[in-house]
Amino acid sequence: MAPVVKVEGLRVTARDGRGQQNVIVNDVSFEVNSGEIIALIGESGSGKTTIALSLMGYARSGTRIAGGKVTFDRREILSLTQRELSSLRGRDIAYVPQSAAASFNPAKPLLKQVIESSQIHRVMAPAEARAKAVSLFRELGLPNPELLGTRFPHQVSGGQLQRLLAAMALVTDPKLIIFDEPTTALDVTTQIEVLRVFKKAIKERGRTAVYVSHDLAVVAQMADRIIVLRDGAIQEVNATQYILTAPKSDYTRTLLAAAEPQARAVTRQASGTAAASVIEVKNIVAGYGARDREGFPAVPILRDVSLAIRPGTTLGVIGESGSGKSTLARVIAGLLPAARGEVQLNGVALPKSAAARTRDQLRRIQIVFQMADTALNPARPIGRILGRPLEFYHGLRGARRARRVAELLEMVRLPATMAERYPGELSGGQKQRINLARALAAEPSLILCDEVTSALDTVVGAAILDLLVELQRELGIAYLFISHDLSTVKAICDEVMILYAGQIMEHGTRGALCQRPLHPYSELLISSVPELRQGWLEGISETVLKEASGGIVRRAGAACSFFERCSLRIPGRCDVEPTPLRRFSKGADIRCQRTETELIELAAQRDANEISGRPEISEPRDFGPGRGAQLIAW
Amino acid sequence: MIAAQKAPASARRRLRLPLAGIIGAGIVAFWVLMAIIGPYIAPHDVGALIDNDLFGRMRWGLPLGSDYLGRDVLSRILVGTRYSIGVAAAATFLAILMGGTLGMLAAVSRSAVDMVLSRFFDMLISIPSKMSALVVIAALGSSIPVLIATVAVIYTPGAFRIWRALSVNVNALDFVEVARARGEGTAYLIREEILPNILGPVLTDFGLRFVFAILLLSSLSFLGLGIQPPNADWGSLVRENINGLADGALAVVMPSFAIATLTIGINLVIDNLPGRWSSTGER
């Protein structure tokens, strides 16, 4: 049987700013067989999206398909006219883009948009299409399938939008579906559900799919075969199991190594417990919107959050989007004055707003943002961006300033010539290094790192983490490290705090988070991180699935905000009484009505049920049944 | 890692204008030069009646013919350049200076300051501009300072709105937040973080507003409230020779042509500015 797609010697070129043609995809050939899911994996700039788009005969503006042959369903894609391509796209080949929110028209109801392609191509009557869409909604596990179509894009969550995009793609029963990083923008908990329904929908229909991603662990769940790309050329093509277990190319090994979590944090002596905290946050309440008579904000984001960081250590803050992680950093930096509570720097209470703090207080706390692109002023050269804090805090000028800029660049492993460049000329990783250098220029005691590696490729992000750890060792800076990615936090943090809807759920040492008993939410987060092995997605327990599918619900008052999703909740108590923050013997604070022994027993029971209910799982879970408090491999 | 850090040699930023930009720059430079030297190279006195014909044809000695009183059109245009460009440029500059600065201030300060300034300019913008100009000039009499001030005040709210809208977008970006967390003052935020990043669109706005100012001045002159005789800016030249329109007299065509070339020239330059000066922005 002929393959559905056959790509031979594909070459794509792009014109750069000076009008020169650069080859971005060079001599790529592969086949996709019927009913197969093939993954294109690589870092940004590896040409994976470009290749995926060229399967539809599409080249993004500025790029050109310069050579090669793409055969789809016995038709020569690259020699088709625009009209022929239009009749193909959306009907025989469907595309699911990364950003669901940007892919829907906010002014039209969802159902109309989902069935749009079927109406353009006139493959079925409107009534039939609507019925089909509703059955797809049901199949994709969307809530309230009958009525969902009448809602508008802003009324549903990100994970639901992504599933609606898949419904849109599936409605015409295309022969090939291209998924372009469909879950990259989602939380891990949301990702599980989306991946599961995608896989089920494709496999049950026997569809052929191309799955583009940079995340090896996700790809391991989805793909039958993996194509590893780098700089527009194929490094390795093989079945998923072989890529994971017996990689042939060096580059694949690098990718695997970067995806494999490894501890980077410096092992420190326990003597640190006596050292005074560099920063102490006490009972912070902060939010947005109008304040009421007692100064309580209309939309509270942080509710009674306290923490302390000792010099030279790292506190990791994890949570889903909307948990208040970034708000915490903004409160500490004084960008969002807290409604209540206090931030202390070296034992001295700081004014709530940055404008009221002294220059020295400001100098000691620096912030590094997630989006390296927007964190650097594009109209100023690097030398000036780095020079400003030197001048502002240390009064350095002229040659001394230039020398210090060169030193800073050296510190973040960039050449000194970088000082003349503009941010637009730098890569994402380089920009993030400059961001870090700017924070270092102030010679701070604490750097607030807000998702600093989230927007970077795995390999580049790993290099940034290494740099952070090295700098900490050399300069003794404390970090508040915010991330939604457990493995990153695990890699560099001494202590970890888990936030949910602005409440601390668990706070303890890194080691304590590897031990049962865990807060039910911590348990959920840990089990939601995709593992680098096949079959992980299928092996997820029902409890986790149920918990993962709920979104953050903000509750007023001091009751537990995780109540709606929790599998261990006690109705009538958890949702009514204020939840105590208990000190557990493993050395962590956990906010839960359940006691330590209860949590241990319940976790053991849950594991036992799970195993008995799923005898097909051959690989033992890292935490087996009935063993109570023990190490979880993460 | 080392290899990844070495980006291709930085392309030197050359200020290269495309052809359309060069043409525009040529036209603008020509008129600016005329504004400076116009009165000295004008072949005749602006007020001198030298032709017996009214709306005389072009001939040797009167290259653009004569106007409705038999005065030399070329001389009158050359002398008028100064008034048209000078008053419009001064007024636009003032409008941008006031509106732009306050617009950026409103965006950076947010909350109360923004509220007060925005509502104030909303109020100003709700007054019909030509009517208020007529009232002001009727009350104070037409003189160049009054004209400049009036036109400047009329265009300030528009400039405020554009500058504020552009600044609000930049103000939301992380690098401004970083500067704020560093403890920078409002003046620094405006000068270093906001202004360089809105230059392109703001220059386009300047060009448009300059053109509007020329048109407003021309229409004021057309009503007889602009530059007073015997001097005349281009707008007044069009008005006073309007009777020649039916005959296609050069006396009315040429000043119109001057207004058209200047406005087109300015827009050509602004639309073709390179790099971060460009209206679309480089990013």
C-alpha cells in the first residue's frame, strides 16, 4: 500500500533581512504510512513547522519551497494550483495549530467555526455537520456537547479550545491531520486530557497524523515513529521505542539527556538553617480590582502566602497557570503593592510599592521575566541595557562601566562584542542570558526568576539552568524560581512551594517533595508530568484524570481551594472550615484537613486500587502499593 | 555551546532610503530651501503690480504667469513658502510637544493622572476645531503667533491620543516593568524606554498632522483669517485667485500644486524611513 505522504528531497529557503536566500530545510525525505502517527521533533529553528506546512503546499511569507517532491494521496502537492490546494486544505489535510486562543474568531459561536470547513468544501449538509460536530464534542470529552457550540471562544478554557480545534480538524474526516505543538501552551494537568482524546480520536478512526513538537516526553506518548530534526536536516528516523532506548545519532542523545531530569542544585551543608533569611514574606494578601473597606482586593490572587529564602539558596514555586506565581514575584518586587502582609529584606520591612523603596533596597531584589523578547528594550544596544543598572545603582560611567559590561557578558558566557548588538539580533537563549546579566549588574541578594526557561528549547533552557546554578555557587545569590515545570524546579531548587489558587498547598525541602505523604494537589502535579517512556499516557489512573480535568476554581474564605478537584475531600469540612497548614514529619508544611497518617493510608489504598484495576500495566509504578511513605522517582 | 553563541557578524545599520524615500526627501529639501531663500531669489516684489493682464499666461519674465491683480505668481509662491511651512511646522511641533509629552506621561503614570489628562483632552477634542479657530482669531486678530498657537492647540488632543495609545502598548511590555522595578523615574521611563520604541508610528503621525496643519492654515487663509495681505501663504494664494479656476489659471493651479507636492513629499519620506524609524517598526 502506498504511503499517504511521501516527501522527497524537500528544500525550503527563506529570505533574510538583506535579501539573501538561506536554506532552512535541506534535502528532507520521509514517508508517512496510512494509520500512522509520525512525529517531527526538534528545537525551534529546526524546520519542523516549515516541513509540516509544506505537506499542505504552504510556505510562510518570506519562505519558498525551492525544490523536492511532496506526494499526498498520489497527488503531486507542489505542482497543484492555488485553487486545487484550497480544495485539499481543510478537507483532506487538516491543521491543528499551537495557539487555540488565537485560532478562533472571538466574534462567532464555536459550532459555526467548527463546521466551517465542511461548509466551505460542501462535503455535507449543515444539519449533518452540526450533528457530527456534537458527536465529536462528546467523543473529545467536552462538557455539555449539545450546548457547547452556542458558546463563544472566551467562554471556554484553553484545554477545551484546543480540543475544539481538533474537532474542527476532524469534522471533514481528513486523510491527514497535522498537529503543530497542540499542547505546548497548556498546563501539564490539562495536557493529559488533551493528549488522551487526541490519541484516541486518531487511533479509533485509523487516521494518519503528523505531530510536531519539541517535547520528547509528549511525543513518546503520541507517535509511532519519530523524525529528529536539526537545522532543517533529518538527524534520525526510527520507531519511537528505538529512539527512546537506542538512539543512533549524537543529537538525539543530547535531546534525551536534556529531557531527562537531573539534579543541578549545589549540595549544601545543613548549617544553612541557622543563617538569617535574605527575604521573608509574611501573610501576603494581594490581588487586582477595587479594594473593599478593609483593603481587601475584589479579585484576590494571593491569599495568606508566607515564605523565607536563605542566602544562596533557591525556593521553587510551582502551580498551574492562574495559581498566582507571577503575582507573588510582582508583590516582592513592589510592582504590585500587597493589600496585606509584609515583605522583609534582611529583617527590615520593605515599603509595599517599588516607588517608595530606597535605591539600595531595590538593588537587592532583581527580577527576570519569562519572555526574553519583551524584557529587553529593542531600541537600545546591549551595552546600554546592561550599563544602565551599573550607572543607576553603582554610579559607574565611561570606561569603568564598559569594562564591567564586558565582565557581565563574560559571566553569562557571551562574547564582549555583544555589547554593540541590538536585542533583535540575538537568539532567545542569548536574550535570556542578557536578562540575567542585567539582573546581575545590580549585584542583588535575590533574583526573582519568573519562568525563565519556559519559552526556551530544552537544550537551551538546560544551559540557562546550569548557568543559574554556577552563578549561585560563585556569587551566593538567592533565587525565587517560578515555574510550571516540575522537572525544572526539581533540578535547581532547595525548597519547593506548591501554590494553588493563591494558597500554599505544600512547602518543604526538595527531598520532602519526593516523599509520601504528599498533598493531593502535589500528587496530581507529580503524576501529570509526562514520563519519557511509551505507555505512560495510557497508564494514568482514573483519579488523576478526574482531578486533572477540573480547572482552578477560586473560593472565597479560608477553606481549601482545591476542594472541587480533590479526590480525598471531606464534604462539609474541607469546603467550610479554614484549612490548617500542618507541619508533617517529613519536613514539609501541608495545607489539608487530612492528617499525616490519613494521607499515607489513603495514598496506599489508591495505589492498591489502581494496580488491581489495571493488571495490564507491566512496568511497576515507582511507588508501589502499600509501601506508604517512600521515594517517588521524580 | 560556543558555536551557538557566535551569531553572524552584525550587519551594520546603514541609513538607506528606498527610491521613493529619496524622491520625497528631495521634494521636502527643495521646499525647505525655498522657505529659507525664497524672498531673496524672488524675481519681483510680492506686492508689485507688474502685468497688465489679469491671470496672465506664462512668458519670459513671468514664468508662472500673473495673478488676479497682475502680480508675479512665482514670487508670491516663493515668499509664501515661508509662511506655509513655517507656521504649519511650528504649530505641529508645538502640538506634538504638548500632546506627545502629556500622552506619554499619562501612559506611564496610569490611574489618576491618566484619567485627568484623558478627560481633559476629550473635552478639548469635542469642540469643533475650525469653529474655535475662527472664534479665537476673530477675538485676538490674525497674527502669526496667534495662528501658530491656535493650530497647535487644535492638534494637541489628537496628538495626545495617538501618543498615549502607542505608549500604553509599550508600557505593558516587560522591559518597562524591569525599569520600574529598578526604581527608574517617570522622566527616564518616557525618554529611554517609551520614546525610542514609538518613534516610527509617531513620525508618521507628525507627517499627517503637519499636512492637516497646512490644510487648516490654507482653509483659514481661504476664509481671510490666515496670513494677511500683501503677504500670503499658499492657501491664501489659492483663495485670492479662485476666480481663475474656471480658466485653469496657473495662479490657482501652482499654489495648489505646491501644497500637494509638499504633503506628498513628506509622506513619501515618512513612509520609507528605515529601521526603527519606520512606520511599521523593525521588530
